[in-house]
Amino acid sequence: MVGLVDFFWKLRFLAFFVWFEMAALPLFSQGQDFESQFLIQSYPEEFLPGWYANELRESNSRVFQYPGFGIGGSNAIAMQPISSFDGELIVKLEPSQYESPSLVFWARSMKNGSGDRAAVVEFSWADKIDGDYSEKRLLGNEDEFGNVDQEFRKFELELPEETKNLDLLFLKITVSYGAGSGTCARWMMDDFEFGDQVKDLTPPSITRVRGYEEHVVEIQFSERLDPVFSQFLLNYRLDEEVPEEVSVLNDSLVYLSFPKPLSFKEFQLKVNQIPDLEGNFLSDTTLVFEFSDPTNIPYKNLIINELMPAPKPDMDFPNVEFVELFNAGDHKIRLEGVSLSTSKTEVQLPEYWMEPGAYLILFPQNKLEEMKDYAPFLALNFWPTLLNSGERIILQNDRGELVDQLEYSSSSWGSNELATGGYSLEVVNPFLSCEQTGFLKASIDPLRASPGRENSVLDLSPDTISPVLVHAAFLDSLQILLRFSEPIVQLDSLDSIHFTPQLKVETVKQVESNAILIELLEPAKPSQKYQLSIGQFAMDCAGNLLESSGSTQLILPEEAQMGDIKINELLFNPKSGRPKFVELYNDSDKYLEVGALKLGNLDDTNMPGQLKFIAESGLILGPHEYFAVTTDALKLKSDFPQSPSSQFYQIASLPSYPISGGAVVLLSDKDEIYEVFVYDEDLHHPLLRDPKGVSLERVSTDSPSDLDYNWHSAASNEDFGTPGKRNSNTREESLELDMILISPEVFDPEGSNGNTFTTISYQLDQSGWMGTFEIYDIAGRLVTMLDNNGLLGLKGMYTWTGTNDSGQKVRPGYYILRVKLFDLQGEVIELKKTIVVGTHF
């Protein structure tokens, strides 16, 4: 192998010395660096002296001047072929002025969208601008200018022998749409020179070294390399280690592969014995560079910085969905293999390099024409369509690790007008270390979006406020949810969380930007009080550690059962403009979850209607505690200043409870009826002059709610109402003497459940009582009279078949049995009981 290498060296050096003796003196006369302003005009008009184009544009399409993308950041000329357009350049030359004229220029391709079409570049010659041009010849090959980001490479064209003495010669360069699918590469040219050229005596140099993958280093050379020498393994050493493979791309990009992943550190790279195509050998070169893997994208280094889920037509900004990415890290990022996904679809991003601090706009390929003025961009053949609202966007690296995610809804815009107005959502501070869902704002840019540049809502103001725990609650016996005052980053997990009495923690994981879920190894005990203490196991997005707030009490509530919760007080006739309320009472020794219970009324068919959940989220009621449900807690506190506002719970609306009378129904979350209270003003004290603003209080929770004498007007010294606390009229013992029993309380006159009638029995403590037994509907209308002032024995019974006085079957629903008992001594007892007439149950 060494002998072969020596042979090649000697052969190339011999060719070099022969050429050097014959080389002519340099004569340059016709050059173009494309720095001058182009005239926006097409053939047959010149856009620069001696230069013509078939369709010159001011924007980044067809043929155009491309500022900042030439050699060393200068200007270049660019052509963008599409399926319906081939770019053409014509250059006027004067060969007769030179001894042996040729031309040299630098060219490259630039990635455009995600297609795989190369730009096919051909050239031809003619002695007249509109004459017959020679047969086209390829510049390089058909894949020379693939749809990738290349470095500028030097190209030299020799004039046909018969044209070297012409006074005028025209060169036509045609750039056309290559084979493949999707978009085609963009072709660029810079530093065009024509005349007697100086032969290349300059050896290649290394212009860039960078990590390409975790075990691959990319080396960019200044020019095309010899294809044989450039792939010799022994010509390269990385910290004295020889690569296991060398590959060359586009003749000037070299990739060194190593068997093990490379560390993030400084390496010493040695390169020697690398010649260019002219035989000029690179001097032995040693350089130091810092390796980083551009595909290893840590969490929050690549940011979803702006998105347009709901564009709108006929606005200044195009009607195009887009997602803008931002490199918030300190190193370059290579996007190949990065996935962007929504709730329904996922797309893999193509090869693309992003510098630190760079932006990149992603949008559908079919919107390229509308978005051509916005850069830098990647137009994707497959676009993951964004929902207008209620969507989560996830960004993952090629290892499947989360890089960033955002969730948005219509509330993210701040108002319905902005949500439907064609405004993008922008991240306020892309350098925060946690999810930005809670920091999204509608763009305030005049275009309603700012893709490719700094966000219009950007705010880098320092945050010095620590997050605090604002809510802690059991989700069930094995899960506890902690919610904080702002988005957080989870640090330590298990060691900083303690319970008294002890609960063993299995896992701690972040489930929302500001919420942590604790999962227990063993279930917690219901109605047991636990004290939770947490250390500084989390910080906010700005790095402020969690503020310690001592211990927090947690209780696992139990599900309320029949008889646990009672209707205890009602204000149905408030003062003008003031709120109504219904008070409930926990008549048990348990901590109960009552948020899922429902309040309702009875509709025209005597069935529960207008059902409302007591709370919009979980609500725990302690043993023997009261709480009042109302529509305005502040006004209720103003009306009843002696009551604790902590026991008020505000909801958007209550069921209808008319002043003229009605029914309050308490139901389970499964719509089981727990209690019914039928009310009217007759239940107030007979001496009460004005019932407005006076509540009805339950005297005994041990007695049924359908006993008239179990309700009484609230006392004046308690502001005529006691919402959220013990009633002013209360008796601990039962008022029910079990004088009247109804069996069954629910029956179907048609016998669908085996009971076609109900039995109403009584049992008295002495003889001599007389009684009236009447049945009314829920509207207070008499349905039938079972007995009127009848003389009663010690016990007896009546039956009702669900018919009225005319013998017609009554409608299904709730009915009230009213019993009035009196004896010869003048004692009077009035009782009410509820009977339900059902159907087909």
C-alpha cells in the first residue's frame, strides 16, 4: 500500500511541475460577484451588464439575488426550478481578448423543502444571444446538486476550440427540475470569472469540523478532493485514533466514523496527505475542535416557539398553518430524525442544520408559494394538520426522547376574538426550562404572526418569585395530586415527600406543567387526616426553588350514601337582587365527597329536573359540617354576616326554586334521589309579617324532610338565616313518632313491579283520635280524600290505588299524603309523607 501511495504522489507532483513551466500569466477581465443591485427585468433586458435571465424576481423564487448566502456571507445569484419552470441564465463573453480563455465560478445547492429532487444544471454555447445553442452538457452529473445544503465548490469550463477567437460568445446555463419526488434543490452561483485563468496551485484546506452523529465527525474541505486519497483511513487521526470508516460526499465533505460514541469534549484532529483534484496536497494539519452530537437534542434545547393553528383568509399574513422552531441551546442541531407529532399524526423532519439562536419555519409543501417570503423554512410534504383548539404538539429527538411539547386551547389566545382572528400563538420566553403551555400569548405583531424572527410578545424579564403549593388532594386511595402556583420543573422525587401518619410513596411524576402526581404503594385510609410535608423537590421555569410552606392536611373522602347528606335550610324568597341558597348538612361521622351530588327540582310531571352539580370539582364536607350552595357568595355573606363564608360554595346557577312554592331534590351522581323537600310559604311562622329574606330551617335532621312541623322560620337574632352553620331552630331528637307508615313508598298502579296499590297504616298511643287523610299532587291540588274526620282506633290502615276521586289513573310522579290528627283535648298533629307513583320500572 505504501508503494502505491508513493507512486500516486510522484505522478501528481510530476504533472504539477510540467504544468507550472507552461502556465501563462494571469489575465482577468470579465468577472461578476453579484454584489451590485439587480435590475428587476428579464430577457431580453439585462439585469446586470452582460447578464440575462428568463424570469428575474425580487423575491426568493425563479431567478433572484440572494443576499447573505454567497461565499463568506456575500451575495449570490440563485435559481429555484419547479415543475413548471426551468431557470435560464445567459452571459455575454468576449473570448478574442484572451490567449486561452476559460471560465471559473463557484456553485452549490441549498436544501429546499423536504423533497429529494436534485437541481440539474446544464450549459451550452452560441455566437448570438438568440442563435442556435450547442448541445447541452451536464455540469457534473444529474445528482451533482442534490436537495441538501452543500458548501460552495469551484467549477471550471473550457471553451469549445472553435469559439476561442470569437468577438462575442454567449454561455447559457439552464437549471431544471430533477427526477424524484417533492421539492427540488435551490441552485446558487457566486464569484464568476472569465479570461485567461491561473491554474490551481493552492492546496485544499479544512474550513469546518463538527460532530455529525454520536460517533461521526464531519470535515468540510475548501475544494474537491482526490477520490482515492481522501478515503485512506490512515490520513486521519482523532486523538490518535484512526477511524473505522471514511466516506466522502460531494467530493469535499468527509465523514469519519468511529466504533464508539464520542464524548462531549475537545478533540485533536490530525489530517495529512490529502490532495485536491489538481494534485495540490494539504499540508499536515492539526486542529482542536469541540465535539458535540447535533442529533442529541436535550429537553428544551429545541423549542416550539410559535404556531399558527387557525389561520384566516384575506389577512396580511398568508392563510397557512405553521410551526416555528427555535434553537435555544448552545450547540448546532441537526434535525434529521426529529419527529413532530400532534394528537393524530407524526412527521419525521429531514436533514437540516440549525445554529444556536436560529429560527426555522415548518409548513406544508403545497403552501410554498404563499410562504416564499418567510425564511428560513422547511416545506414538508406530509403536514400534521393542527386542530384549531384542544391540541398537543410534541417534539422528540431521534432517540424518542421528549424535547418540547405545547398544549393549546381556545383560552390560550385570551379571548374568542383573538382565537378566531388569524393570530398565531407565541412563547413569551423560550429560555425557560419547563413546558410553555401556560405562557402562550396571541401575537401582537402587525401581521398577527412573526415567523422566522423574534416573537412579538418576547419578555426576558427575570423571575425571582418562588413557586408555592396551592392545592393538594387525593384522587383516590393510591393517588395524590399536587398543584403549584406556576409551571415547575421536577427535581428530586421521593426523599423530599413525607406523610404523617406514614404513607409509602412508589412514584412521583409530573402530569401537567404545574401539577405533580404522587402514587402510593399502599392505599390510604378513608376519613383519616394526613399531614403532608414537601421539601424543595421542584423549581419553577426560571430556577427558583419551591417555597416551603410547612405541612398540608390531606383527607381521603368517602362517597356519600343515602342518609349521609341532608337538606337543612332553604332561602327561596330572598330580598330583591339578592341570592337564594340551599344548605346541606353532613349527618355522618365521615369526610364525604359531595361535589358530584346534584340539586334539582320537580318538573310538571313530578320528575326531577334542572339538575345541577353541587361543585364543578371535588368538594369535601367534614363530619357534621354545613355548607350553603349559592350563586353569589359575596352577597350572601353581606346578607348573613354572622355566617362563615368559608362554608359557602358558589355555582353558576341553581335550579328554579319559585317564590310561590316548589321542591328541592337532592340526588346522587347516579341520579338516585336522596331527599325531597316540598316547600311553600305556609311553612313559615304564622306571626311572620314578611317572609322575604327569611330562610326555612330544618328542626331535626333525624326526622324526615316531608314533615311540615320539621321546618321553621330562621330566628331574627341570626339575621333570619344561618347558611353554613347550625340552625337557630334545632332539636337533636327525632320528631317522627312513626305514627304513619307507607308501604311501598313507590308503586305502579299497572303492576309492573308487583304492587298495584300502596298501604297507609297508622299506629296511635291512645284511642279517641280523629283524622283526615288526603293525597295532593306536587302543585297542591287535592287528588283524593281517603278519610275525612274519621274516628280512629289504636291502629288501622288505608289503601290507595293511584287513582283520583273520579277513578282515573293519576300521572306518574311525586304525591303528598297529608294527615291531620286531633283529639278531644284539642291536641293537633299534622304530618306529610311522600308517595311516588311509578310506571314500567
